Amino acid sequence: MKITFFTLTALVLSFFAPEKKQEDTKIPLCHGPANGMSLLAADPNFAKAHAEPLPFHYESKAGEMVKFKTPDGKMADGFLLKAKKPSDKWLLVYQEWWGLNDYIKMQAETYYNDLSDVNVLALDMYDGKVATKQEDAAKYMQGADQNRLQAITKGALMYAGPKAKVASVGWCFGGMLSLQSAILSGKQAVGCVMYYGFPIQDVSKLKMLDTDVLAFFGTKDGFIKQESVKEFEENMKKADEKLMVKMYDADHAFANPSNPNFDKAATEDAYKRSLTYLKSKLKA
């Protein structure tokens, strides 16, 4: 039987501008969204809004952990699901604040199964650390080195290769990283999906996008507020970039089944929309 993200949720009631070379492209992550996520991590209310994920072990049928070089002279890890036949199409998957846990690996494999001939790589943005407690997740997200985050994404792009067509998807912390990934990908970027992540509001940075963006937010989100989403929409227009926003009558982390605010209907609808979008972007 095919195991999907939605199958698990039924079994587990809770979870969870000019072209530049990649190595020369740098976003000042110490400002804007990255700093916003760091501030959120320091907010006890933000931690309380994320129920700790239940123990879960996922046996992948197609994926394996791999290592790749990063431009800061280090190595990074990722969960790779290689296309069944040679393909230059890639989907980079960005974790929530818990880290690259088995839930994220399962979601990566769900996309892999539903997309055709696409390499899917879920990145380990915490360099091996995975949180199961709120206090650890807050510590990891707040302490994430912004230059290291960029280096991991750049390393993944180098691993995919200069001819790769790259899309990205992420949730919360990963939603922010997905948008930054699309900027760092330059001309290789073909798609970007972000779930309730802090958006970049700097128009000059948004102008560096070479793809449109599909973003999901909740009207009840007390952390990524509607005012911020509206400002994001306005700034994307100023940057002459296309942004498609879908607002749900839902709270922050509505697509995380371990969260008390999990909204199954919104989650399923958002996934269908994201899949349709990614298929259109990663078509031959």
C-alpha cells in the first residue's frame, strides 16, 4: 500500500536580477525573515504553539542519506530520492524547525512518488541535529548560523549540477528557506512553494527571483500575520515578480498534523495545489 503524508495523519492524530554565479550570490540573511524566525524561536508562545511530534520511524523505499560539499569547506547531509531515470529536474525540500526528521523524509517521498522523474533532496539544515522537544527546536532554529544555511543550499545546488532545473518547498522555518533558495538558485529556479514562512520584504532581493512563488498562509496565524502577507504581496508587485497567495481560515502550522491547529482539509487542498504547481514547473 502506498504510504503518503495524509495516510499517516489518519493513523497518527498529531505531528506533527542579473544572472550571478551561485557562489557569488549572497543574501544578507541577518536581516528580515531570518532575523524574524530567530525572534520567533525566542518567543515561548511560538514554542507552545508547536506540539512535540510523536515518535515515528519511517522506512523509505527509495531514499538514502547522502553527503555533499558546501562552499564553506564543510560537508552537508540530505535525504535523496533519485529519479528512476536520469533527470535534470530537482525538488529541494526544507524542514520545519524540528529538523530533518522522518516526517519530513516521508513528505519528501510523497512528493517523489507523486511527481514524475524528479530528483527530490530534503536538506539537513541543522547538520545532524533533530529536535523532539520544543526547547531544543527553539534553540536550534534561534542558533542557526545564517551563513551556514546559505552554504548548505549552495552546496545542494552544486550537487544538483549547473544544468539542473530546481524547485523548492518548505514549511515555517523551511518556508522562509524555500524562498531564499529560489533566490540563490538564480536562473536555475523554476518554482518555489512556501508554507507560512517569514517572507523577504526587501524589493531589491525579490527582484533577484527568476521564478514565481506559490505561498500558503493562515488568516488566524498570530506569528506570520496578514499584514506581513499583504506587505509581501505589495513588494513582489514592486519587484515585478509573480506571487500566488492562498489564504486559509487556519492557524500557523496548519499543515503539521502534530500541531493542535492542524487543519486536514486545508492541508489536503494546499498539497494538491502545490503538486499541480510543481508538476507544471518540473515538466519536461
